[in-house]
Amino acid sequence: MKLLITGGTGYIGSHTVVELLNLGYEIVIVDNLANSSTQVLSRIERITGKQPVFIKADICDRQAMSELFSRHNIDAVIHFAGLKAVGESNTIPLSYYHNNVSGSVTLFEVMAEYNVKNLVFSSSATVYGENNVSPLDESMPTSATNPYGQTKLMIEHILFDLAKSDPQWSIACLRYFNPIGAHHSGLIGENPNGIPNNLLPYVAQVAVGRLPKLQVFGDDYDTEDGTGVRDYIHVVDLALGHVKALESLDKINGCQPINLGTGNGTSVLDIVNTFQSISGQNIPYEIVPRREGDIATVFADAGVAQKLLNWQAERDLSTMIEDTWRWQSNNPNGFE
């Protein structure tokens, strides 16, 4: 089976490629390298002993996508490609709508043209907005509070409409919670451009001295220690969720939203304290005001994934942080 992985050199994409190669799938990666590095490819080969086909191209480039599909007999697509920073999306919304929404429409049109109608889409728990109460389940109403979240929600709507218009489509729409961790080899992990937007890479970069201290946004939430609580999931568990979704597409008629999370919440200070304990490094932090749109507690109901995909997260918080620290301490400057 030959798979196209868009954004396959990125954080979640690269870990998913590793799991798929280990299972014997043929992989074609398309990535414009806007937020990743070609060094990932050699790291993937070191881990798996296999080299995926790599094409540097943008999913917005219809000609490049058509040429790709004409040259490769693609059976299914896992679609990761897109801009993903919430804060940045507020400052350059047009780039997010163009890359994420327009690029996805181009991809889906070319897929339809070549009769490739099996798709796993990288969505996000941000589509639950700020008015639902955790645990969040797939039946809840959706909304978004920032352009990044809006793009994920728009693409979901497009996929629901597409599947309704043509019953040949089988689409797993995976709503991630908070991926952290790295491959246990320490060879691949999260390597954000510039200042990290997410908690764990920020904490890890403070631990190796790249950043001076962590900012904790609010300590007055209605949680055990006053800091925000989120559902953190190991990136390898997340990657394996994509494998299970791919293997379950023959059971999915239309477009099926599926949460990928642990079902457990962990606070910011729990993360900081566990990271300090495991790494032996001091993580200085300061409390700053809450960010607009942040809510106290977010965690998943992962029952649909367990029932439909026979998947559940297996790696605990200590493993997530041990693997994060192994990656960051072995690669203090990321892939540079």
C-alpha cells in the first residue's frame, strides 16, 4: 500500500512515517519545509533502515500535486500539512486561511481527480471552542476562537460536505489534544521555528539554556494548583492512532471525527515539576496574566477511538517527559 503523507517531515508527521515504514508501507512525503528540516529524512532512515520518497512541494501548488499523483499510485493520504501556531494565526490570518484551507481544497480536488478517496486528516481539539465542559466528546458542538482553529473547523466542514456528496469517500478526522514527547531513540522530536508556542518545547528549551525562563499564563483557574489543565498525549501514541485510523478506513462511511487523547488532565505546574525531577534541571518560571480565550480544563473522551479504532494511549507522563528530555538534551539546537 502506497501512502502520501503531507507535512511528513514535521513533528507528528515524521513520527507517523516511522511507524508506517516499520509496518512495511510505501511512503511518499510532500512537504514545503516551512517548519521542518530535510535532516528529518536521514533521521527517519537511521531509525527504520528505510528511506521514504521525498518531494519538496506545497499543497497549494496544483500542478505539483497533479504531477505527484500521476507519478505515484497513491492508495490513501494522511494530511498533516499546514500552519499551526495559534498566536501567529492572529497576526497573519490570511496566510493561515490560504495555506490551510485553500491548500487542503487543492489537495482534495486532486485526490478526487485521481480517484483517491481514503483520507486521514489532522484536525485539532481547538474545534471544541471554549464553551464545552470536559471530557470533550465528538457529539459536542464545535466553534473556534482563533484563525488557526477556524481553519481546522472549516476543513472539517468541507470534509463533511465532501463525504455527503460522494459516498465513496472514507475520512477519519482526528482531533488531537496536546502532543508531547519524542521518539525513544532521541533522533526526532519537536523542533519549532523561533520561540515555541507549546508548553513542552518551551520547558525543554529553558532546561537546555536556550530560553531564560517559562511564562505560566495564569495561576487563578479553578484547578488544583490554579494553572491550566490539558490532555497531554505522547506523539508516538498519536502516530499509532493514525496507523489505526488508516487501517480502519474500510469501516468508516463518510467523515468520522475521532478524539485522540489520554482522557486525563495535567496542569502546567505538574509538567514543570515532573520535568525538573526527571531532567535534574531547574526550570525558572514566572506567573503572567491569562491569555485571552484560554480555559481552565481541557481533556478528551477517547471512547470513540477505543471502540472504532481499537486504540488507546499507553505512554504515561513520565515517559513523555523522559523522551522529550532525551531528544532536547541530545539535540540542544534541534536539527541545526
